[in-house]
Amino acid sequence: MHRGKSMRVTVLGCNGSITGNLRTTCYRVDDDLLIDAGTGAGDLSLQQAIAINAVFLTHAHLDHCCMLPMLADAAGNFRDAPLTVYALPQTISAIRRNILNGEIWPDYSVLPSPERPCIRFKPIAPGETVELNGRKITALPARHAVPCAGYQLDSGAASLVYSGDTTYCEDFWQALNRIANLKYLLVENTFLNANAAIAARSGHMTASLLAQGMRSLQRPVELFIVHLEAGRESDTFREILGAIPEFKPALLQRGHEFEI
């Protein structure tokens, strides 16, 4: 086992909606990393934004990356080094093509100059690990409507896994079974079982699919549910409780903190 440093993960957003007090996906790791940059990143103060050195994106859908351009804009002038953005190659291409295209938003991967940009993209592949100051972040396989990755955050003492947006993905669950120090699992469950056809088309989970995955898991884990469909959270979570009561799932809330 590698011995890194302890990690603190703060939930800035874990929902699929921005209504009311809800924020879309963003997890802050210690003071310097983000997993996704949904609207939860908008709650960072300027000083907190400046402190972010790296962002790991699961995929290119707006609820997971919409604040990245604004984060670069707000903090870029105060930083001596670019914000490093790790993502699948397809995610990087989609963001360059559709957001940082000079029309929707300036291309901060070459501005203010190609030599000193605000953003530096680094491609990552499923199974690949990035080590930052003793903390290991590994991309995991996922199955979504667009290319997507989950992430394992490993302090050495324990691991937290976030699924990203995914439907049932056998490779994802097999990867979890290989994590000896797995402690926390944050997994999406967007749709009710009655919307299984929509879930299949859009690459999301239902309680039935989640149960299939959880019962293939060969190690204990503390389970947290994220990314429920807006307006149907109570009904969806009730289905989850009925499907996998033995795993004692909890509904993740903004502001929650994990220590690993």
C-alpha cells in the first residue's frame, strides 16, 4: 500500500438540478483540487478559486463542467501557473469545440498567450492514475450518453469512488472489486425504474441497475446516492431503499465532508 496524505472531500454540488439550494456536480479535494466543475464551483470565494490547481472532469455535459470557463476567467489573472484540467480526450475535444471556441467563451487554453494560458488540458484514460502530493486519482470506466469516467480518490489509508454519470457498467463494478481500501462510494441514480427506457438512452442508473451492481460488489462500502432527477428525488430514493436496504444507502447532501 502506498502511504500518501489524508484527503478531505467537500461536496459543493451533487445534484442534477440548480433549483432552490441545489447545485450541480462539484467536489473539492483539500483546498486545491476539484472533481467536476458544475454550479457548485460557483460557491467558491475568489481566494478559494485561486487555490484550485487541478480539475478532474468526468465528462463534457454542462452540469459537470459549466463553471470551468468562469473559474479560469476569475482566477487566471491571479495565478502564476495554468489550471490543469484532466479529462478524457473526447471530453477535452468537446469543450474546446463547443465552449472554449471564441464564441461561447474565450479559449483560455491559449489565452492570454499560448506560452502562459489560463488552462492546460491533460488527457487521461480509464485505469490511468495521477499522483499529486501523495494523493492518487485514478480514472475509472463508465457508460454514459457521451464518453465519461468515474474517479477513485486514494489517500493510501482509504479510497473514495465517484461514479460520474453512468448506467450499469460491468467494468466499473469490477474496478471497484480491485480497490482493497475502498471506503466510500458515491454513485448516481438519476431515474425511477418506470423510466428505464429513458435511463438506457441517456446512460443513467435506476434502482434496479444499481442493485445489480451493488450485489456484484465483493467488499463493504459506505454508499451515498447522487444526481437524482429533479422533482422526483423522494420517490427515486424510496425505490433505492426498497431495492438495496442491506447496503444502507444515504442521500448525499451539499456541504457534506469526507475524510480519507
